Amino acid sequence: MNFELGDDLELVVETARKLAESELTPRLRESEATRAVSEELLSSWEEIGLADLEVPEAAGGAGLGAVARVLVNEELAAGDAGAALALDPYGPALTTILEVAGQEAASKFVASLSTRPARALLIMSEDAQVDLASDRISIDAPWVTADRADAIVVLHGDEAILLREGFTFEHVRGAGLRAAGASRLTASSAPIAARWSNPEGASRAKSRARLYYASLLIGVMRAACEFSAAYSQEREAFGKPIGHHQALAFLIAEMRIAVDAARLLVHEAAWRVDAGLPSAAPASSAWAECIDVSRTVGPNAVQILGGHGFMADYPVEKFMREARALGLLCGGFDAAIEEAGRDLVDSAFPLSLTTHGAN
Amino acid sequence: MEFSIDADMQRRIEEARELGEKEFRPAGLEADRNAAPLPVGHPFFDRCIERGEGRTRWAGLNPPSASSAPTRSVVGTLLVMEELAYWDRGIINAMPGPGLPEQSVISMGTDEQKEKYLGPFLKPDRPRWACFGMTEPGAGSDAAALTTNAKKDGDGWILNGAKCFIGSASRSDWLLVQATVDPAKGRAGQRAFFVEQGTEGLGGFKIEKKMGLKSYESTSFTLDNVRVSAAHQLGAGGRTEKKAGFKTAMQTFNAGRPVMAAQSVGMARSVLDEAISFAKLHDLTKKDRVRDRIEGISRRVRKARMMSLRAGWLADQQRANIIEASMSKALGAQIAQESASFALELLGTIGGAGNHIIEKLYRDVKAMDIVEGTGQIQRMLIARSLVGLPR
């Protein structure tokens, strides 16, 4: 039992946090309005070397796992979740290929994305209508967090399906995360560039995708908590800071408890992924928990700021919208509890502890 | 990051499971049925002594070797406590031993006091108890408001007042009683005094009737001109200095609240297992609504466990964990209560009949949000850190 990150991960987290504080937070409205991250931001991102987090070492990446990913995503999303998505060239499309098709295919996939900045997109069949023929695929996804892509990976049942052409993006307003873009994506009998089938790998890919978005959600909620808690110490009403009225003090305590507990489930599930342990139910459960608490954390952050919270002058309305929007992905809450609960009554999960070694 | 446990820990949990299933569960059910704590002469307590339980952690004035007692991690304690509470939370409190005041005596007591009050617990000849008397009818969470007073009388002290909800008080060899010597000073004006059972003026013992956790006694008593000597005051000589040190440690890391959280988790796990058994028995597991509820309970129990383990792990590292400890306690108690409530709904009128263990757990678990700092006190402590909530 060890909750320590370790020096290497501490450094990664610290790097991501600094970037988020200095580059993402100050530009969050600008990125939202322009539906993109700036050129400068992209180059500073590439410089710090976090873009290749999960790229296999053989292909020149850091080869890190799910724990590193969830830690980095939380930090970036605490700045701007939309920008976090925009900055990651591969997203869970890469980890899907990695898990379903293996290291070599993943390395090839990364090498094939030669344009700068590259953008690969994962679509889970839970989030779109997918019709599959032997060498063709049709997709209608009402909302994806991108305005363009060099490649699309569809996670469909036990399969990962790669598309390089034949899809179109039609811009939509987007409920949130607009810094990454927001589009309806359609493909009509698009040619399949490659497809792999691997039930176990597909299940792990799904876990990693859910943890990817779960950690973004944790970051958004953390930002909402921190911003509203700080505001509550400055804003005065009835002769004292509003945070010193117990009604708000307790609410702020509740919000912090909710986010901390959800984060621990995300970390535990990510640890299972990296340790090669069964992770489908823990990841679904962690994802469900993040969505569950986001329903109150986001709106409560706005509530603490009152009328100001409703205005776009403060970021909490954005946090509220984006927390809600993130929770709609990967099949949302219902799919998550469906999967987390599927074998609950017959298996030892979730309450058995994992025993390790003998010392 | 590493969330597994080692084989030794697994073995300790299994031992706790055996003890819990064989001893704690039947004893707890018996007490609940009889609506009274297990009597002092109950064979359960004799078996505790035979197994070597009910002893003090104090090594004695001249410990045979420096490394006599193995230091055990807080995380380990949490996992064992979780398992024991799974079988019966009340019995944990009913166990013989020096109990709550033990740590205060070890930290602040003089050698003479340790010898006199903890000595009999080194290798007890029979089940023995001790208790700590803090709570009063008019002073619970606000301990600074207690009115039991100690007045100087020559070399000694005269104690007057009333205490309530004191665990095992009527069966205790001695009671460590918190009293004020200067009400104007609040907590700083309070001292603790050893009062031996049978001392003149100590009486009026009344074992309270409770909603749940019936297996241990929560007792009220009165102090009517109880005279104790100067040697009965905890600490005496170097007391203030030592106490300051103790307080500092307490303010840095706390292991008590994560233990309450772990016990809450154990009770909630018990609820969950019973709910799943019930659902299987009545062929409800195919129903989405039932499954969704069970999923919700299990998810919340897992997060409560992680919160408790994190707070305990921080204590093991001797790192500040005040906010984490309070969060785990507040969350664990709340989740255990919610879980029991959901599970009772699953049972419907079968739960309403009042003889299913989930119904007992529903009554037992409410106490977890009250003892060791109520949920409201925990939220105040958290808010002090987060937004500087004034005292």
C-alpha cells in the first residue's frame, strides 16, 4: 500500500501543473472562442515532452502507462480541459491501438501521423451510430471533441478499427471543451485502413479511455472547487466572508470530499491497468463515480459565486458545463454502471483486496 | 503508487475474519436480541482473556527487551478493524482492556500511575476494563463546555458532576474523569483524574438503552463529592510539557478517525454482502434497478475505503493528515448509513419485520456519524483548512 507518486511521476505532474497554470488557465476563454490552442502553446507543449506520454519507447516515446496519464490529465484539465484534449495528438486512440493491436502497431500508428500538429480521435461505439461491413464503415457521431483528425480509431465491441479517410467534420456549437473543437462526425461507407480484434485488449482499451476522461473530469472539478473556495474567502456577505457561513463552509467541505474520493478510485483503477490486473469494472466504477459527483460539484461551484457564477467573467460556468459535457462521453453514466454492475453479484470485485508478493 | 497488500497482511485479515465470524457475530447478535450488553461474567470475555486479548500495549516499567512489541502500521490496523466491524462493530467496544484512556496514560502518566493503572492489564487474571469519562449531558462535541469540576482540597481534589455515554463505565476498574479546575479557561482549564471503582461518591451508574450497538454499555454516572488524592491527577509533575507534546502530535496526524472510517467501511461491506445474498435468494439480480443499487453501494464503499486507507497511510508516514482523516471519517459514516438504508429498501417489508441483520446494521451504523467527532465537527475541521472557518 503506497499512495506516493514517486520522484519520476512527481516531476511529470509538476511539469504539467506549471504549464496549466502559466499557459492554459490565462487563455481559457481565448482558446474556447477560437476553438483551438495557440501556436505558441503548441510549441511549448511539444518542448516539455509530454505529448509522447504513452508512445512506446521503441518509437521514441516515454512509454508510460495509465497512472501517468491520469495524473497529467488532471493537471492539464485543472487549467483547461478543452486545451488538454487539443494538445494531446493521440489521445485514447493510441492506447486503444496499443491494447488491441500491440506495441508494434502502435509505433507504426504514431509514425503514420506525420502532419504537425497531429490529431487522432477515438470514437467509442457507445457514443455514435456505427454500421460495420467487411471493409467499410459508416459512422454518425453527433458530437466529437475535434474539428479535424488525421486518423480515427473506432472501438467497437472487441475490435479496434482504423480509418484514415472518408470522414467529414461538420462544426457544431458544442456544450463545452470547444478549445479542442466540436463537430458532428460522419463517415459513409468509409474504407477501413486496418482492423484488429482482441477481446481482452478491447476491454483494457475501454478502461483506459474511461480513465482518460475521468481524470480530465477530476481536473475540472478540482479547479471548480479551488476557485469557488478561494472566492468564498474574499467575497463578504452579512459581515463576514461567505465561506465562513457554515452553509457554504460545509458545502465546500463536501465538494472536496467528493472529488478526493473520486480521484482515489481513478488512481486505483489506473494502477490496476498498469499492474495488468482486471480493470474493466474498477475503471467503469471510477468513471461512474466521477460523473456522479460532477452533477453536484459543477453546479455548486457556480452557486457559491451566486450571480457572478452565472456570468462568463468567471470560469466556474465553464467548469460546470464542461464537467457535464465530459460525463456524456464513453457511454456516459448508464453504460458505466451497467458494466461496473454486470458481474458484481458473482465476482469478488469490488471489495477484495489484491494480495501481492510475500514480504 | 501501489494498492495491494502483502501476504502477512492478508493473513492478519483472515485471522480477524475467523475471530469475527466465530466470536464477534454471535456475541453481537445475542446482545442485540437481549437488548443489553454482554454481562461481565459472559464466557465470551473469558475466551478473550484466554486468547491473550484485553492487555495493555504498555510494555511495563522494565520491559524485558526493547523490541518486545512489534510496531504495527495504521494501515494494518485499519484493515483489521474493517474486518472486525464487518462481523460486529459493537463488540469491538465491548472488549476488555484499558480502552480509551490507555494512550493518555502512556503519554502523560507518571511511572507510578502506569504501574498502578496499566500494570493489572499486563497479564490480566480476569477480564478487566477501564474507561474515559469526558462526555456530559450538556457537553458532547463542545467538550470545553463540560461542568464536572475539581476543587482543591488540601493535597487532594474533590470532584462533582455527571457524565454520560461512557463506554464500559460500570464494569471499569478505574475511570479517568475529565473535569475543569477553571471553567473560564475552557479546555486549557481541564484536568483528568483517576477515580477507582468503589470510591465514595462515585455512583448512580445507569446503562443506557440504545437504538443499536447494544453489545457494549454506554453508561451515565455521577460524582458526588468524590475525594481523590493528588496522585490521582493524571500526569502531575511534568504534565503540562508532555501534554503539549502529545497535543502537537495529535494535531499533525490522526489515526483514530481513519479507524472509525474503516469500521464504517466494514459495516457497509457487511450490508453489501447481505444485500447481494438477499438479491440472489429472491432472484432479483437480473433486475436493473436492483443491480444499479448494489453497484452504487459497492462503488461508495470502495471510495470510502480508499479515503480511510489514504488517511492511515499518511499517519504511517508521520505526515499531516488532519483534513484527510476528517474527510475519511465524515464520508465513511455517511456512506455506511446510506448503504444500510438502501439495502433495507431492497428487503422491503422483510426488512420491516425487524429481524434481518441489515435492520440491525441500519440501527448500529448511525452511531458512526456521531462518535469520534460528529460529521458536523469533521466538516468544521475540513472547512478550517479549506476556507479558514473561524473557531
